[in-house]
Amino acid sequence: MSANQHITRSDRPLPSTPSNASEVAADKRFGIVDCNNFYASCERMFAPHLIGKPVVVLSNNDGCIIARSNEAKALGIGMGMAYFKSKQLLKKHDVAVFSSNYALYGDLSNRVMTVLATFAPRIEVYSIDEAFLDFQGFDRWDLDRYGREICDTTQQWTGIPVSIGFGATKTLAKLANRLSKKTPGMDGVFDFSSCENPDALLSTVAVGDIWGVGRRWADRLQKEGVNTAFDLQQCDPAMIKQRFNVVLARTVQELRGVSCIELEEVQADRQQVLCSRSFGVRVTDFKDMRHSVTHFMTRAAEKLRKQNLLANVLSVHVSTSPFDDNNEYYSNSCTSRLVAPTNDSRELIRLAQRLLKSIYVAGHSYQRAGVMLSDLVSQRNLQQDLFNQDDGVERSDALMTVLDTINSQMGNGTLSFAGEGFGGGWRMKQLLRSPRYTTRVSDLKTVS
Ligand SMILES: [Mg+2]
């Protein structure tokens, strides 16, 4: 059942309409909603017996731990820990372990975002599990109560627990969200503007935990005695701009409540589309390598079409493992420009296979391969070739649309190119992946 079907609500009051000119420039107010331990929460949604139990999710190829439930965090299981090293610990505490299931996470993320979009006039999907909401004009609202309603509704309609922070700027909203999760009693909702002693609160936040302050800047700032968010807020923005850069100067302003970072509803045009992966087992055969590159190319072309983009340039790369003592290291890539920009899988696959041939050297044990599409242009802005009377472009569009529609409705890979092969050891190791409950009919949960 799609989340969209539920969303008609008439009982929610609308933000007050300004009655005079001075109110037109209402104070800015942002909210950020963050899904709690998102991947682990997704896994639990279809395995409710795991609620309250430790859960971890592994990276591609089951390499290391990339998500942990609160119970798993409490056991001291670290982020990024190698799976093979932590197996004993996980077993000892009876931790539920899952391979990553991006089809499930992506679909549940869409549901969460659809629900969130009904709570504010504008939304910026910031990542798979975070969204900024615009609450300008909500001055007279009890945001604490509204925040609670947002969290309760999202959890009830999607099954995913979320937390929310409010602030006059995006940076303060982020900070409020962080505090809402770490401070007992706040229970996942916090409005920074309602805080009685903001300076004292800012003093409890380490400078490295501020949104946009990376590790390197944090180290440099600490060396100069700037240890907390309060310390940074007290710095002169002009001095910070001169000694660091304009981005950090903006952060100082944002900590002071001056909004400098706007809500971005439309994502900036992408510069590249990449599809690159480590293999489940080493690839030593050209046929297997050709299958894998064809598969990566197919996925990258799908991504391209989803964003209505065309590519001018295509690169293919292959490499062996740099840590493999028994084999000589080999890495190579090849790039070529297409005759005309395209997003037709057939054309891209043809070129990718040709490029692969020119860099593949037999005798190596390959660990990784990938494709990259760049010099991207929007399909809408494409300059048509004046002399091209051929209807090939239209036919190609029609064919690709049929392909994408069938695959999105009946599950990825329902229609695939013969060049991708079937099975093959190069496919990712995902021994512990849960079913794709929400995107594959055959994986639907059954109740007996
Ligand atoms: Mg999260």
C-alpha cells in the first residue's frame, strides 16, 4: 500500500496569513527530520520480533558494519567495524545481521518523504534518511507539539521512527536535532528557539559536531582554542572568512541565528553518474568481466534516464586489489566521447564493451570494475541535429521507457540485456539480505 493513499488531512490548521506588511518578512524557521538508525529500522519493520533487540546492517559485499540499532550501539559495536572481525561479538550477543537491501531502504525513504511533505509548504530531501522542512510563517505555532505530531504520524504511517529539530537556521536545526536524540527527556523533538539559555547549550556541543565542520577544520579550530559551538559563534565572521573560508564564515553567522543557507528544493544538476563495485569473488575471465561491466552500464543508464539526462562521455575502469600480495597490481581506465549525447542503454553498452576490451589484460585477478558517465546535459535542452531526419531518437526513447517501466513495476532485472549474463560470481556478496518486501511481488510478506 502506498503512503500517498493516506494523505488527505483537513484537520490541520494552515499557517497564519500575514495581516500587515511588517509581518510579510516572517522570521525564517527550519526543521530537519532524521530517521532514527534508518537501515536498522527498515529491517525491523518487517521483522517486528527484532524491536528492542540489537540489529546491524553490513556494507556492500558484507564488508563492514554501516548501521546499528541503539541496542547494538550500547554493546560497543563500532561504526565501520569489519564484519569478519566482529563476528564473535555479534554472535555472543545474538545480534541480528543483515546485508544492505537498498531496494527496501530507497522505497521506505520515499514513503517517509511523501508523508513529511504534507507537514510543510516546502521540503528539501537532504539524504536517504533526512529532509529539511521550511516553517517560515509558523511563528505562532507550538512547534514542540507540531514536531511531536510529525514524528507520531510518520511512524504510524510508515513504520519508521524519526526525530526532528527546529531552528532559525539550517545549522541550528541540525544542532537541535542532534540534541533531541542525545538529551534524555527530549524524546526526539527539540526547538532551539525555545531554549532559555542558548549560550550554555551551545557550550555543550563540540565544534566538530556542528553541521558542515569537517574533521580537518575541527582540528585546526581546536588548536586555536575554539572548542565548542559557543566558541565558534563568538568568532568574528570576517576573520574566519580570511583565515578559513566563506563556508565556515557562513556557519558562524548561522550559529548566530542569521540564515545564510537556503532550502534547496531542486537538486543541482549532477556532474557524473557512477556505477562501480567490488566483486563478490575475484574475476579472472573476460566473459565474466564483460557481463559485470554491461550490468554496471545498464544501471548507470537507468539512473541517467531517471534524471532526464544524456551523457557525452563514458569511462570504464578495472583494477585488481592493491592489498593482494600474491598478484601484481593492475589498474586502468579508458574514456571516450560519444558521437552524440545519449541515454540509450544499447549504445552505451556497445561503447563500454569496446572500451573494456582495450584495457582488459588477461592473467589478472580483478577485484573491481565500474563505469562513469560525465559531461551530462539535460534531455530538455538538447540541441537537435538540424540534418538528422532519422526518427531513431524517438524510437530509442520509446524503447527505453518501456524497459524502465517494466523494470520499475515488476522488479529490477525483469528485463535485462543478454550481455549482463545470468548469475555469475562477480555479483555482490549479500548472503544475509532480507527480502525486497516493498518492491517485488514475489517477496511480499505472507500471513497465514
Ligand atoms: Mg538517520
